[in-house]
Amino acid sequence: MSAKELYQQYVTAMRKIADIKYSIALLGWDQECYQPKKGAEFRAQQIGTLSGMAHDLFVDDKLGEILSQLKSSNDLSELQKRNVEETFKDYTREKKYPTSFVEKIAQVTSQTYQAWLKAREQNDFKVYSPMLETMIDMKREEAEILGYENHPYNALLDLYEPGAKTDELDVLFKEVRSNLVDFVKEIAAKPQVRTDFLKRNYPYQPQWDFGIDMLKQMGYDFDAGRQDVSPHPFTTNFSMQDVRVTTRVNENDFSTMLWSCIHEGGHALYEQGLLVENYGLPLGEAVSLGIHESQSRLWENLVGRGFGYWKGNFRNLKTVFPEQLKDVSDNEFYKGINKVQPSFIRVEADELTYHFHIMVRFEIEKGLMDKSIQVKDLSEIWNARYKEYLNVDVPSANKGVLQDIHWSHGSIGYFPTYSLGSFYAVQFFNQATKEIAGLNEQIEKGELLQLREWLREKIHVHGRRFTARELCERITGEPLNFKYFMQYARKKYEGIYGM
Amino acid sequence: MSAKELYQQYVTAMRKIADIKYSIALLGWDQECYQPKKGAEFRAQQIGTLSGMAHDLFVDDKLGEILSQLKSSNDLSELQKRNVEETFKDYTREKKYPTSFVEKIAQVTSQTYQAWLKAREQNDFKVYSPMLETMIDMKREEAEILGYENHPYNALLDLYEPGAKTDELDVLFKEVRSNLVDFVKEIAAKPQVRTDFLKRNYPYQPQWDFGIDMLKQMGYDFDAGRQDVSPHPFTTNFSMQDVRVTTRVNENDFSTMLWSCIHEGGHALYEQGLLVENYGLPLGEAVSLGIHESQSRLWENLVGRGFGYWKGNFRNLKTVFPEQLKDVSDNEFYKGINKVQPSFIRVEADELTYHFHIMVRFEIEKGLMDKSIQVKDLSEIWNARYKEYLNVDVPSANKGVLQDIHWSHGSIGYFPTYSLGSFYAVQFFNQATKEIAGLNEQIEKGELLQLREWLREKIHVHGRRFTARELCERITGEPLNFKYFMQYARKKYEGIYGM
């Protein structure tokens, strides 16, 4: 068979799998947005069946043979080669999992999630602890199955951030600690900014409409997506032509809806920017969670929490909510939405202290994997680190070690991508400012499409063509460098807090 | 292997297929309700992939072997036997289709639908005619593939209404003609009832809320379903625990929303009434389209267009729309919603002339199948029959032969189930009135749950346990008998038109 025919077989197989996976994604979207409560049980079963079928098709030996032959072929284009290489990597990894492990971890995940829900209800870590211990054992086993160099945590990191290494994250978070801890203390010593106006009454419909306008301004394509309401905002997609975002609206807190719109909008632009021709193939997928998060954070923080963005948009916002904002200047608004204050809850944290929350989780995950930390001690360790890094006394398990869903899903190695994304975001935006003439002036005028095009061209269209590291070097001339984040943070917050 | 183990294998296989089919149903629901326009192409591909997988699993020889063994087993319960028999029937039928035919008709269906859309745009039957001819050829071929006695149309009827026969429908529609044509003429000679108030302005939200209340009153379970908006109302389900209805709202025509709510609600109660334990099995499926339609028509016409129903509900409606209905009495309202008037469009027809619309389609479909009618003559034949039965001059192809989507989908043999459903509905309701003490008084008070329970017990819970004919005989003591419809029609409409 010619390389061309073989490649076509590979593409056909991959697209069939993608059709199933994207159908699962729709089942999941509906589950969060519209499903009536009694529908949950059969829906879970349906998702299980489709997931099993997608998995079976992917680990089929026939696909493996096609991939092996293609890998040794000289008749593929560079992009085709890249697709084959990445799929072969995925295939090799999937094949490592014994069926017994796959079945057992599915069961353990379900049980651990149930235990987490119950522990949340009772605000008691001990209710969760035994199942979490089993889950951690499974994750250690998973690391052994996958194989790793140096540290078992590397095996898990690689699932979310291909190529990320524990020792590199150690260095990164050391920088975070040595730079950010003192800076946040300096800020805390300054007089605080006002935020009272964010908690006034902002009626549902005009809030919703304003969020939609912000998405349109970013260049989110509503012909290839839509926004709905769900308890926790998320982005999902069923192709590059149907990329959906969700949000939630709190009438007594304007920021709940707004930042999720812009954040999820950033994720969605990445998915909408992937090329249709790459549907089902690695080049049609995002490169890593860190790079994905760089897109949401860039829009949320660099654009959406910037002074320039609110120059025009605050005028619009005041037109929509004249009463609520009548005693607020644009400068007060800007400061209010950037208030820095150590707190217990990650998802409510400001853009600086956020990284302490991640640091705690990174250190704990790493320790759990190399057994230097035991699950039974997690509550104490958690609270001690929060005291050390954030100088807060965690008042309860729900506001501490039980706050996140991730571990109950077995997502160990996921959290660091949130910080990586934030740091990538600054480095990318810094470069965009150099390359797009008058970018800041454009943002002030609400003209965001050139920025979207720049991101599309530099990042979105490539999918997994380059690794995260390669991408960063191609775009900015160097690998991820924390100094850009600190430069940005100092400049911005020294301004806000008059330091 | 024991019969018990074999049966378990059969159940597992069927449930896997059901999981896929219900996932396809969700993809279809989303397509109609929420999908952004650019998502259409990949969505069609995804539906195609899942449909192919469900088909492949169903026609798998292994399932055939299990079914053969189970069929000859003496260790199954009566209900288990029934499941196996029905599945074997489905399996045998599916196996008859050569792959080449399945692939070709999928392609022809897509092309015929496109041609129909184009013809609708141009209001010109000739644009549709050549593809429809190909489609009809395929349907004749399908009848040969499936096999039949007496008339090729029987093979197609059986797909929608198992056991229905062309000669029985001939007899039935002869009765319709000989009874209903003159009766409608008598009505037409009487002074007409007023309907002006239906076309006043009824704002969106209170209309929607009223429709939801009507669904709740019927006992539709919103924990196992929801209502959304779509261009054409429909009912779909992803299990018995998630049965969804859709409607549309016209602010200048109150009836658009209301009747679709009650009609689709009737369909939905059937699906919600199937037993969870029969998920994926024939006993967990509706017996036929005619019986399905009997449920929607019973609620829409026998209940929802009855005088008793509006005794209490008209008071509620007047509270919601006091201005719009201030000059309307309950009797005027009742007469208005039952106005009889021959017209061109089936879906807008009243409950009497509706059956002439079906009769035209039945006669044409039958003629197309036995070649006594040619596709090229359809427009003329259509218009002539409308003149004959309804005494109306069809003004254009869009208001005539092009009005329905069904043929473009290859649904030949589907239309008669609409009339069958209406006639079953009357016969069932007639029986319910005998068996439920004070049913009419209950309806007047808006107490509909005992009726729902009666339908559930008599029809819903059985799924495909009995054939449509058996079901009708079990419930009413005789097979479908048109006289009940005529008795009902005479009594009701003589009252309304003072005859």
C-alpha cells in the first residue's frame, strides 16, 4: 500500500475516533447545562459506553501497524509526519495501560468522587481520606505503568503538559516563592483599594448581554459557538466549528460572570482557531493545558484586567449600569478588579496570590507521589503551607484541602498548568506588544481582532505541531521565563498600590 | 452456556447499542435546539459515524447466534421471550439490507432532502421531481428486499406500524371518505365560529409559562425531561428518565405554542411511562407510530380541545391574559379552538379535515409503490385530490405537494400512522371514560393524573409486549373501529355548530 493510502487509512480511523469523542463531549456539555436530574444515571452509562468504544478503536493493533509503517515512510510531508509522531506517542502510551488497571481506576475514580462529595457535605477530610489514599496508590501505579525518569510525578505531569519536568517546576516555584511572597507582603502593607461597587445589585439580563458583547469584542465567533449557563464555567468543543463556553451569573457580584466570560472566551478562541482540515488529528488539538491556559489568562488578566481595556468598556458598562457605578471612576474600577488579598479559595484568588495556591498543590502532589507526604497528614500540611505562603488560617476543610474537585477525579499533575499558563500568558503578551504596532491603543478602543489574529497565527493554527517549549521559543525567542511575569506584576501593582 | 447467561449477553449487547442510539438522539436534539450554524457539517458526520457503529453492532453475527439459541430455549420467562422475538424480527429485517443498498439510500436521502429544500426555495416541484423519482425507485427496491404479501406498500408500512396492511387501510379510508366528506360539507354550510382572539398579541414569557403549567398538569415529569424551543416541535428521549419536548412560540398566535405543548407532552408521557428495567430492549420501546400518535392526539384533541379541559384552564388563561380575552366567553373559546375549515396545509388542519390530508398522501404513496402513479404527475394528482376531498384550489407547490419533509427523508408509509393514531385515541379515550369514574369531572378540575396512570398501565408500561392490534383489543375489547371516531366527531361538532 502506498504511503498516501496508508495515511488516508490513519486519518479515517482518527476521525472516527474523534466523532465519538466529540459526541461524548456533547453528552458532557448537556449534563452540565441542561440535563434533568433523573437523566444522570443512564447518561453516565452512555458516556461510559462511548468512551470504551473510542478507547478500543484507538488501541486497535491495526492502527498500531498503520502507525508503525507510516513512521518508517519517507513519503510523508512534514506536517503529516508530525501527526503520525504525535499519534504514535499517544498510542504507545494508551497501550501501556492494562485493561485491569483501566477498569479499576474508573471504579476508584467514581468512588473517590462520591467520597469527596460526602466529605464536602460533612466538611470533614477524614470522610475523603481513605478513598483518596487508594486513588493516590493508583496514581503511583500509573506512574510505574507509564514509566519516568527521576521522579514519578513526571509521568503524570506529562499527561497534561507534555515535556514538563518536576525539577524544572521546582526551580520555577522557587522563583515564585522568592519573588512573590515578599511582593505580596509589601502590597498588604499599603492602603487597600475599594471593591464595594462590585457587590451591588447587577440584574441578570443586562449582565448577560454585556458578557456576550465582551465575547464578540474578542472575536469569539457565535456562528461557531454559543454561551450557556452551568454551575461551573467551562469551555468544550465538538469540532473547531462548534466551540461552546458557559458562565454563571451572580446578581450580587458582577465579577463572577464577567471574568468567566473573558477567561472561557480565551480558551474558546484557541479551539476556534484550530484548522478544520486537522479535525481528529494531533495538529487539530491544543498542544498542552499550560498553553491552553495561557490563552484564557492572557485575555482574562493581560487584556481584561488591564487599564486600557476598561477605558472604552467602562463607559459602556456605565451606560448599562448607571446607578450601580455612578460613584465609581474608571481608575477606581480598574483598581477594584485587581485587588490583591490572600485568601483560602483558589478560584477566587487574585492574579498574584493565585500562584501560592498552586504552589501548595504542586508541593503536595509531588510529595504524595514520592511518598514524602502521606494522605492522612494532608489537612495539617495544607493548613501549614497556607499559613506560610499566604499567612491565612484555614478555617475548615471545605475552605482548605477539600475545595478542589481535581484529586477526586484522579487529576494529579494538572494544577501546575494553571501557573504555567499565567506565566506563558505574560511572555506571549509581552511579545505581542512588540510585534503589533499600537496594540495598547487598539485595546483602549475595544479593537481586539488584531490581537486575536496574532494569537491565531502564532499559536492556534499549529495545534500540536510544536511542543509547548518549541512554541514559546519560536514566539518569544526563549523558553518560559518567570522574569516577564514579575516585571509585569511589579509594574502593574506598584501603579495600583502607589508603591 | 445457560439460557440465563445467554440472555444476559443479549441484554448487554442491546444496551450498548441503545447507549449509542440515545447518544445520536442527543446529537439530533442539540442540532435542532442549540447548535450554532457552522457546527452542522461535523455534526452530520458524527451522527453518521455513530449510526454506522450502532448498525454494525446490531447486525453482528454473534448477536444473531445468541438470538437463535435464545429463540429455541425453554428457560426464558414470557417477557424475556417477547424481547427475544421482537429483537429477532428487527435483526432479521436489518440483515436483509445489503451494504450497498444502505450506503446508496443514505446518499440518495441526503440528495433528495437537498433537492426538496431547493424546490421549496423556488416553489417549483420540477426541481424536486427527478431526485424524488430516484428515491421512490429505492423505496420500491427496499420493498423487494424486505419482502411482502399482496402489495409492496405493506413492506414499508410495517416499518412504522408493524402489522398494518394496505387493504385494511383501504377499508379504513373508504369509511373516512364516506362519513367525513359529507359531514365536513354540512359543517361548512353552518355559520362559522369566531377565532379572532387567538391571533391577538400574547407575549412570549407568560405564554411559555402557561405551556409549562399545562405539561405539569398532565403529569409530565420535569425531573425526567425539559422543554426547549425548536423550529418544529418534537419529542425525543435519551432514556425513560430523560424525555424532552420542544415547542415554538408565536406572539401573534396563541395556538401555535399551546397545542404543540400538549401534543408533544402526550408523546413524552408514553416514553416516560416505559419501564427503566427495559432500557435498550423491545419492551422498553413504543409499539408503533400509530399508538405513539394515539397518545399525543388523545391529550391534544380529546383532552386539550375538550370543553371540560377549558372549564378550569380558561379561568387560569384569563388571569394570565385578561386584556386579550376580556370579550371572550369559555364557550366562544372552546368553539374557536375547534374551528373546522378545509385548508392546504396539513399541520395547520383541524381535527376532522386533517384526515383528508392523510388520505391524499396514503393514496399517492400506495400508487407510487405499485406504479399506478408516476412521480412526474404528482403535482397534478395532488391538486386534483385536494379539490375533490377538501374543495380547495392549491395555490402553489409549497402549499401543496412540497409542504411535507417526509418523502425527502424516504419516509414512505409514515403518514397513515397519523390517522391511525387519531382513531386509536378516540377509541382509547372512550374506554377510559368508562373505566375511570368521574373522568370528565376530573378533567374539568384540571386533575389529569388518574388518566395518565390509566394510559400508563394500559399502554405505556408494556412497550412492545403486545402488537398494536393486541393492545387495542386488550384495552377496548375490539380492533380499531372507525365508528368511535365518527360518534365522537358527530357529537362534538354538532354541538359546536348547532346542527
